[in-house]
Amino acid sequence: MYKVTKPTLLLDKKKAIQNIKRMVEKARDSGVNYRPHFKTHFSKEIGEWYREEGVKSITVSSIDMAVYFAGHGWNDITIAFPVNILQIDVLQHLARQVKLGLVVESSDAMGHINQGISDPVDVYIKIDTGYHRAGIWHENAVEIKELITTIAKHHQFMGLLAHFGHTYQQTEINKILSIYKTEVSALNQLRDQLGTDMMISIGDTPSCSLVESFEDVDEIRPGNLIFYDVMQAEIESCHYGDIAVCLAVPVVAVYPERSEIIVHGGAVHLSKDYLKDDKSQAYFGKVVSLNGKTWSEPLDDFVVVSLSQEHGKITVPKGQIEKIKVGDLFGILPVHSCLTANLMKEYMTLRGERVSTLHQ
């Protein structure tokens, strides 16, 4: 049983492991490599839950994260973020310790890698298939072929890496599946044009959760699915019962006259990510009740209407407000679990055990 006295990120270990197992089995059935993204949990202890399911290779989003997990026994690490050439000396050190994968999108960056990293590294080219955040546009085959030549001078070209981040902006399953099909087709067409033996690595949680088979790719890298969150539930890539983290927050003020409560749980705990309901009202998480052992399904008509630095304002149904008093506890399912986990820096399991992260 857990005991909470301040904003605390509760972690349902059983749900998290079930989420890991589900994707491990799906990847195995499709014959693809599962290289989970650890940017969601960034915890050595949680990393072991993956290892127990047979996972041997991982993805991270920063060099600091790569150093942390290399120090905890992971020796096949891809940093799925364009190389920061200002940290080339750290990358050289990492390349001597582990099988290191790097992501590039320009010959300029690759030139710095060739000059600054003498030990061989695996290099992926970041491809933009429609998200328009980073990467070389998938139709620029000539530019990509030239970059492959630059890579092969000193290092190992591994393949094409993409992230279909625009799936997070969808609200219909068929649109998510359509994006996946279109983008994977674009990557395969590019591979055919290049005429080089290479892998295709993709990794967004919505499509990886909803697609049944990954026969047209070689590797998947989803990360958020270990915890899921309200955003994932709302786009139907998971159920609310799959969400494995919940921010426990104490009630610090009650205002019956306006049917509102104030909780100690604000933007420094949840971030300011929000969604909109069918009336276009913004909300910053889903409220649940706590009983010391687990949490409930989202409570009807309880709405997290605003967050400031430490404060959270929740509107409460009039028939419920008189039952709430200062010192009570509620839970908030986060809109975006990756940001909440990063802000909270540690977890408490439902058995009251503390789980550390790289921030500690």
C-alpha cells in the first residue's frame, strides 16, 4: 500500500509490464527488432523490466541518457536525435564502450562525426515522411545517396530512421493506420530507389499500438506505451485501464460556492500539455479517485481546468463538492506521461516502493 503526503507519481508496475509484454510479443510475431525508447521512463530499474522480457537494444533521446544507461549494463544504444556536434568528445567515449547508433540528416554533421569519432559507430539517416520536424525529405534520394557515401567512409550505414509524430494529432484509428501505411510505403520506395541493403526503423506509440503486423519494417522504437497517458487513450491507441502512471495530489483548498478545489499539483508536476473536450474546453488531465491500493477510472464531470506553477484547479460536480475536504487525495492521469515523468524525477509503486531515474 502506498502513502502519499505531497505530489507523487504513482506507478502501477503490473500494468507497465503488461504493456511491455504486449509489444515484445507483437514484435516477435512480426519478426522485427524491438528497440524501445527509454525517454519515457529514463529509469535503470524500469529498464530491467524490459531486459527480463528479452529486450537487448534500446533507444534514447539524449547523450546524457545514453551515458546513464551505458553505465547500467546496456551495450546496444541508439540516440534517436540529430547529433549534437558540441558533444562529440562524449560520443567518442561512448563509442568505445557500447555499440552506438547515431542519427544524422546532413553531410555537415557526418563530417564532424568522421573527424571526431575514430571508433566505428552505426549511423542512421533521419527521414522526414510527413511530420516535418526533422530529417531529409523522403523524395530527396540523390541527397540521401550522397550522405550514405559520406557515412560509409568511416562508419557503418545502418538504414533509414523515421518518426511518424503526426499520428499523435489524430483522433481516429483509421487515420493513424493510414499515416502508418503511407509513410512506411514512402520509406520502402526510397529504399528501393537507393538500391542499398539497409533497415527501416520506425517508432511512434499510436501506430505501433494499433498496427497488427510490421512486415514492411525492420525495427520499431515506441516508448510512451510503457505508461500510456490521456492523449493515447483519447486517440484510442490504448484504454484508460492501460495507463500505468497517475499523479497523486493533495487537496489544499475547497470552494463550495464555485464548485472548485485547489490541489498541490501544477505545471511543475504535470507540464502544461492539454487536450480539449467536445465543447472545446481545455483540460490538463483526467481526475481519478485513490484508495491506497490503486486508482479508479476517470471521474465524470471532474475537470482539471487550469494549472499554474504549483496549483491545480479542478471543477467538481455540485453533488460532490460537499464531500471533499482539505487533506483529501485525488489522482490525475497525465495528458503526456513522458513530460510528467521527466518533471517528477521518481516514481512510487502501488506497494510504496520508490523507483529512481537518471535525475537522481
